[in-house]
Amino acid sequence: MTDPGAESLQLTVGPLLYWWPREATLQFYADVADSAARTVVLGEQVCSRRNEFKLGDWLALARELAQAGKSVVLATQALVMSEAELRTVRRLAEQDEFAVEAGDASALRVLAQAHAAGRLRRPFTLGPHINIYNRAALVEHADLGALTWVAPLELAIDAVARINPPADPVTGPAGPIRTEVFAFGRMPLSFSARCFTARHHRLNKDECDFRCRDDADGLLLKSSEGQPFLVLNGTQTQSAALHCLIDDVAGLRAAGVASLRLSPCGQGFTRVVELFDAVCNRGASPHDARAELAALGLPGALVNGFAHRRAGMEEVWS
């Protein structure tokens, strides 16, 4: 059972990493608005060619979620490769309605400059793809105006605790840094200037026919032995398995983690949020919740090796 005196573990719905039809996307966020998630991260993080939702559309959706009581963060791309994409980062930094998550070093520079000049009204978030692997690096980034740190997903729980311990948190101009941990979803392993989905279909990146719209959870690759191995998602490569820390809630709480990031998937996600909330904040059994997750028909097996200093595809259940 959860300690009645323990602080709640907030839930964050991470950015949608796939390209879903507009109506499916709107329905997904309507469901999120009614969920137990406290924070929602919006925006295109993978490929700027996925342009069915433009900045104005994301802002309109952000306002609807804010009216539903959610805290909204706007994400920048994890790999900015053109002046047009950099202009989008600047526009995100210039709007003052919502906080922004820095997806890469270029966004971090724009946000830090805006903070230093007094133009950034809200503290920003350090996204999971910014390479912060020790306390000194977190101190340096906190001084730029960040308030939340999303730890790199391959960091073990004990390493997260040493970098930003609950008894001695890193503190910057915005206050003590909050730690968020990627706790559910396919692991984003890499981003590239190449589009692997287009390459799979023997198409050029700039003439891709938007084939990634055909795969609600990415394009699964199998090893020569026929085992699920990786997933192609446009310019992003993901794990085939789902990183899942529902068994590790007690350790995450002890490590000073304030919120858990749940990455959207094409089926069963509403129940995923409910089960994480039940375990984190309502005293439900992690073992029973994990068993139900495994039976949901999610798009991959459940693993948690990285959290325990093991290979990411391993399972280390309590």
C-alpha cells in the first residue's frame, strides 16, 4: 500500500511521437483531458514534415487542455536541422502562454537567451534527449532557467537519485529542480537526419508520401531469429519493447522523483494512465497492475532493465 503521508507521484503524458490522423489525435487528447494525468506535453518532436498540426493548432489544443485543468508544456523537436525548424523553436520561446520543453541544444540556447533577457516568463523543462548525466551538468543547466529535468531514459534509478537527491536538490533561479522519469513507452533510442521509414519504402526523405501515417505505433523490425527488435518511426529509432517502471514506484519515490512520463501508444493508453495512477497514488498492487498491462495487448513486451543498471531489454521485476 502507498504510504498515506507520501507525496503523490504526478503523471505526465509525453509528446505524441507518431503521426496519427487528425481526428484520432483530437480524440486521444480528449481522453487525456479526462484522465488522471497532471501534465501534458504537446508538439511535434520527431519530424517537421508531419504538418497536419501546425503551431496554432497545438496552441488551441493546449488551451483546451488547460481549461480541463491540465498543466501544458510545448515540446520542441529533438533534432533541429533547418532554419525553418529553428524559427519554430523561436516562436515557441516567444509565446508566453505555456512552458516549453527543450528538445535539443539549439532549443536550450534559444530558451536560455530568452530567460537571460527577461523575455521568458515561465521556467522551461530539460527534455530527456539533453545529455545530463551528472550533478554538475544539472547545476549548469538549472542556472539557465530550467525548473524540471526529464532524466535520460537509460539512467538507473539510483543514478537519478545521486544527480538530484531529494535531500539536496539542485536549485536554480526558478527554484529546486523537479525530476521527471520516463516510465512507460517505447524507448526513443536515436534521431537521424535520414528518414528510415522512407528508406524502408525505397523513397526519398523529401518525397516520403508520409508513409509513417500508416503505422500507428511505428514500423516493427525483427531480428534474423524473428524476435521483435527495433521500431522505425520516421527519423526516430525506438525499442520494440515498452519501458515500464510500474513495478519501481517505491524506488522512484525514494529517489525524489516528482513525476512519471508516460509515452502515448495506439492502444490501451487510457488504461495505462489509470493503472499508473492506481499504483502511484491509490495503493494498488504493482504486481497486479503489471499483469494487467501485460494482458492489454500493448504494442510490445514490458521491460525495465535500464532502471536497474542492466541491458534495457531485460526484465527486473520485484
